[in-house]
Amino acid sequence: MIVVNCPHCGPRNSSDLRPCGEVTSRPDPATASLSEWRTYLYMRENPSGWVTEAWYCRSGCRRYFTIERNTATNETRRSEAS
Amino acid sequence: MARHGYTYSAGKLIKHGLTRGDWPRMWRRPEARSSYDVVIVGGGLHGLATAYYLAADHGMTNIAVLDKGYLGGGGSGRNTAIVRSNYLTPEGVAFYDRSLALYNSMTQELNLNVMFSRRGHLTLAHTDSALRTMHWRAEVNKLQGIDSSVIDPQEVKKEAPSLDISADTRYPILGALFHPPGGIVRHDAVVWGYARAADHLGVHMLQETEVLDILCEGGEGPDGKGTGGRVTGVRTNRGDISAPAVVNCTAGWASLISNMAGVPLPITTHPLQAAVTEPCKVFLPTVVVSGSLHVYVSQTDRGELVFGASVDPVGTYRVNGTLEFTEELAGHVLELMPGISKMRLMRQWSGLCDMTPDYSPVMGTTQVDGYFVDVGWGTYGFKAGPVAGETMAETIATGRDADLIAPFTINRFTEGDLVGEKGAAAVGH
Ligand SMILES: Cc1cc2nc3c(=O)[nH]c(=O)nc-3n(C[C@H](O)[C@H](O)[C@H](O)COP(=O)(O)OP(=O)(O)OC[C@H]3O[C@@H](n4cnc5c(N)ncnc54)[C@H](O)[C@@H]3O)c2cc1C
Ligand SMILES: [Zn+2]
């Protein structure tokens, strides 16, 4: 079981939430080149270690938040409302 | 057939049985050279098959396959060995069907019984929309000469009598996509067969050799990596090895290796779990998949039922089993086959899968000269191993993406030309 701490609802089993993947920086759609936009859409760092990711609290407060998770151990830290 | 060294035969079996003499080792443990023509990272089916076809079809034998663990220790030793070609896109169908053809002649080609059993493959439909997708797949398949058709519940019952086809279940079976040439294969034998044959042709398999970095020059990124660069070799826990060509065949670990060359991938790594029951008398003749119930099952020649599901939703490199998986699996399997409720699960395990947004692989040349990828195999890469090896070997030998893999190159993500296979690959591996 992976425990994820919602900043509003507290610790929950990850199956109560929806993982939304690593947080990437969105280029300005007005000026981004096609390749910058596609990189943003599809390319992922997918590291083995700490990563900042977005979650959706599906069966609790129904809000998005970010958390840091170590993908090698599934420890989590620094949960923040977004 | 001098492709595999020591020939296996019924005569040899009797001789070794009577004399109790040792069988020769299937492959050597060579000392690493300081340079090779091609370095393949990852000693699973894909890396080994690529090495074999480079040697057998293109006469390139100064090749090393590097694995941080042992051969076949990744997904290649953990999968549920389902082989089929009834995909959704014409590109996918052509590609996987070539693999099926290679599986068909593999036992002879590699002189090792891979126990390929073409027992038929059923993908159940429990909803109208699933049935519609089955019809779509069947038509795409038929156009390309693949034996694939939609059958009704009575015909389903004939193929797999243990299935509950009554209309009053929670997920009634409305029909199925039936693919007679699909089946299962002995996955370890496939890995060992390619390793043995490649070894005999002179390929070096270097186990316990972990790639720590890919050495590049001339690229626009740090240390000469990235777009416009060129590969010069790899750094390993046993020292540097120079090579003008490096191939990434590391499946679940693909992003970690590719980032070392400055080539980001559209991949996230997710665990996929599977489980097996105690053996019982053979009663299930076909492979049965249910997309809506996220479950599939086949029975091995030893009588064990092998179950699988879709990937765990949270991306991670940690492979451990979860109770959620076992509970959901048991519930869904019993929905399909209530008769097996007394059977006990023996083992449960998990492996890493490199998932892409369109459920198709990422293959061929990249923006770094000499750096090739054969990744993004998700939950369906075992069946693709032979054709991936064959086409990657051609790509490396000629420097040009082989025709069958042209739709799968990394460029499709910048061109927005994805090959959507989700409808045929999300659960039925
Ligand atoms: C439970 C499960 C069931 C599956 N069922 C099916 C199925 O029924 N049908 C199907 O077609 N597919 C199935 N698959 C998918 C299939 O197993 C994989 O797609 C396939 O085995 C990938 O093979 P590969 O050779 O590319 O990678 P792998 O066999 O995973 O080999 C990659 C190798 O790379 C090595 N490696 C990683 N990092 C490094 C490094 N830094 N240096 C050196 N070596 C490194 C690893 O040790 C590993 O041995 C399943 C997968 C799982 C987990
Ligand atoms: Zn919440």
C-alpha cells in the first residue's frame, strides 16, 4: 500500500486518490514551438528517486495537490495544496 | 544448423539420462573487451534477440549484451507469455504478426523446445461498446489476413466451457474476439534459446555489468549528450567500454538509460502483477482475457492457472505485491469462472513495465547518432521480442529504420503521429 498525505484530508491509501504524474512546467501556448509543446505533453523524466507529482483527491476533498515521492521506495514528503 | 553449438535431441536426452553426464553450459562467461561494434544494454529477450539477429542475419559478431543482473531477470522472466497478433492498428497487426511467424519456427531455429502452444485467444466483451471494438479489431485483422473473428456466447462456451455465460451475472458475456493462432510460450526457454544461439555465434553476454553512463560527444546538451551528438561508449561498474553503437533494451528502466544519452522518452514505469494457482487437471483450453474486468487467465501445461491484470496505477520502480491486486483479481476471476473458487493461489509477483501514451513501442534511431532505442514495451513486449530483435538488427546494421518499425520511431511524438493501441493492449497483453 502506498500512503499519500492529502494536505486537506490527511494520509490515505493511494487507491483513494488519482495519480496525475510528475509536475512539468507548461510552456506558454502562445509562443511555444511545436516541439516544446509536444515535449511538455509526452516526455517524462521518470526518475528512480524523488519526484514532485500531482494528485487528485478523488474520494475526499476533490482537490488537486502536489507531493514529493521517492519512486524507488514510495516514501512521501512535503504535501502541498495547489 | 550450426547456429547453436551443442545440438539437443532425443538421443542426447537418453544418453545424458543414462550416463548422468553434465550438459554443456548454454553460454560462456567471457571477459569484457575494451571495445565492441555494438553494445546492447539489457539482457532480456529484446537485447538477446537483437544480438542474435545481428550475428545470424548481418554477420556482426563483435557485440556485447550487458545486464546489471542476470539474463532474463527483468520482464522477460516475469511475464505471462501470451502471444497474439490481433491488434487494433494496421501498423501493430503487421508487426506482431511477423513475431508470431518467428515464434512458430523458433523451436527448430534455436534447437530448443520453446513449447509454443497455439491454443487460441479469447477477448471477452461485456458491453456493447466493447463488442463494437471487437468488431473493429476483427475487420482490421481480417484485412491483413489474420485469423480473427467475433463469436457469440454459445461459441465462447464451446471454446472455454468453464466460463459462466449466463445473462444474469454482473458482467454478462455478450461475445468475444476469437483469435485461434494466439497462445502461450515458455518464456524462459525463449530467453535461453536466443542467449545460447547468440553465444555460439560469438556474442559476449556480460552479466552483473551495470551501465552507469552513456558516453557521447558533439551534442547540444551537457557532456556532449543530446540532439546532434554521437555515442562513443558506455561507463559500467566494471570500467568503460567504447562502441560506436549503443542500444537501449532495458524496458522498465528505459528512461534511466535514455536520460544518460540526453534523449528523453515518453515513458513512465509501472509495476504489473501476476499470480499463479496450484496445479489441477487441465480444463481451460484457451487464453481468456476480459478488458472490462481487468483480468486474463491461461492454464499451463503443468495445470497451474496463470492470472494477470492491468498495471498498477501509481508509477514506481518498486516491485512488491499488493492486497488490492489479489482481492480484485480473485473477485473478477470468480465472476468469469465460479467453479474454481476452491483453488488456492501459490505465488504472486510483479515486474516493471515501460508504459507509453499510445500503448505502442518506441523503436529505432534517435536524435543521437549511434544511440538506438527498443523500449516502451509496456505489458505486451514479450510477444514482440523476436520481431523487435530482427528489425532492430536490420536498423543497426543499415543505419536506417526498418520498414516494419518506421511507424514506431520517437519522431511520432514530435510529429503528433501516435499509433493508438490502447483498445487492444491495455489489459490483454
Ligand atoms: C507480470 C507481467 C506479465 C506480462 N505478460 C506479458 C504477456 O503475456 N505477453 C507479452 O507479450 N508481454 C508481457 N509482459 C511484458 C513483457 O514481459 C516485457 O515487455 C518484455 O519482457 C520486455 O523485454 P525486454 O527484453 O525489453 O526487457 P527486460 O526483460 O525487462 O530486460 C531488461 C533488462 O535490462 C537490465 N537493465 C536495467 N538497467 C540496466 C543497467 N543500468 N545496466 C545494465 N542492464 C540493465 C535489467 O536487469 C533487465 O534484465 C508482461 C510483463 C509483466 C511484468
Ligand atoms: Zn483530500
